[in-house]
Amino acid sequence: MEILGIDIGGSGIKAAVVDTLSGELLTERFRVETPPEGKREDIRNAVVEVIAHFKWEGAIGFGFPAVVSDGCIMTASNIDKDWIGTKLTEYFGEKISNPIFVLNDADAAALAEMNFGVGKDKKGVILLLTIGTGIGTAVFSDNKLFPNLELGQIFLKNGIIAEKHVSAYIREIQGLSIEKWAIRFNKYLKQVESYVNPDLIIIGGGISRKFQKFSSFLKTRAQILPAMMENNAGIIGAAYFASLKVKV
């Protein structure tokens, strides 16, 4: 099945048409900047621009940076607070007629990694982290997803919200070396591990490309592996999610 996957992130809105049986991108990835402050109308206009680029008339899967319950946006950590309570399918539906299916962005990336990436055929409890503008987290137990686990929002022992201390964005703006960031990140990782007790931890997002440079600083009980999908994970997972929901 061919579905347009759209990943709405903190810095960019990325999209491509996906073969949801293989997880492969069928088109070049298209990206626009996420509008500053993440306001509703601005993001919707950017999404309309993305869809117009592909001249897409079929189903669309969205990964959205918030807790999502039955298509309704429940939180707004890195977007405008006006999103809270918005039924995204209805709000976007005012501008586009495509069938729309939406889930949390980290859950979308995790679905891609579990079905087409390094998590495929893995059993037990698996924790996936997407490190970017924020920290997205997802947990699977024997291939069952527990949705909307916002473990990037936990408080660290120093009283700071985790993603405000150890995200890739924070590393960049604070000019941290990969080693200093990894030592900081490892403290967060060990705290999350104590909550979830995973058998495997998968590190995703753009920083996963540098995994070999920082992996030696990560000391956890669980095995740690880099994700395979990198920045395409959210697109692929959103499309895959839609393929599970759309009526053929």
C-alpha cells in the first residue's frame, strides 16, 4: 500500500510517499521548516504546502509531537498551547479532504523501527528513544506498543526536565562535545531504565549516526543499539500506522 507519511517535528515537517509493506520511501523526502512557535494555523498551512508538493489524494499518516488520544491533541510541550484539545483530523480536514490518521511522533518512529528496522523480530521489553529537538520515547512489550509515553518530560535528579538537558538541540546550543553530552545523556538513560527495565534500548534520531562516537559512554544493564531508520523513521511509521487503519 502506498501512503503519504508526514512527520511534524520541532524543527522541520518532513514527508514522503511510503511503501507500507517494505517500509521503503517511494519518493524523495520533502521538507519545510516548522513554523516558529508551532502555532496551529501556521503548521496547518505548512502541511497543506507539503501535501500540494506531492499532489497527494490518498490516505495520510501523521506523526505529531504531542500525546494523541483518538486523534485529539492532549499536550503541547514544544508547540503552541492552543493545540490542546484540537481534533487534528477535523482541524486539518477543514483544508484537505484526504483520510487522516495521526499518532504521537515518537510512537510513529518506533513503529518503523520495530517493523522495518533493528527492532524487527526482537522480543521482550524494548525502549526506543528519538533524540532531536526534544526526546521522544516509546516502549514495546512483545511487540505491543504502549502509546504516548512522554519520558522525555520526566524531571532529572537535578530538577531539570530531561529534554531540556540532554536533547540533541540542547547539545548544539550549549556547544557540548559528544563525550560531555553522552555522559549527561547516560545519567538520563539509567534513570529511565530503572522505570522501564527494558531488555533492549534503541537510540534513534539524527544523533544515531554518531552512535559509535558516544556508545562507549553509555553504561546500562540493557543492550543498546543504534536505530536504522534515522530521520526517516517518523515518516515511515506514520504511513505504516495509517495503513493499519485505512479501509481498503
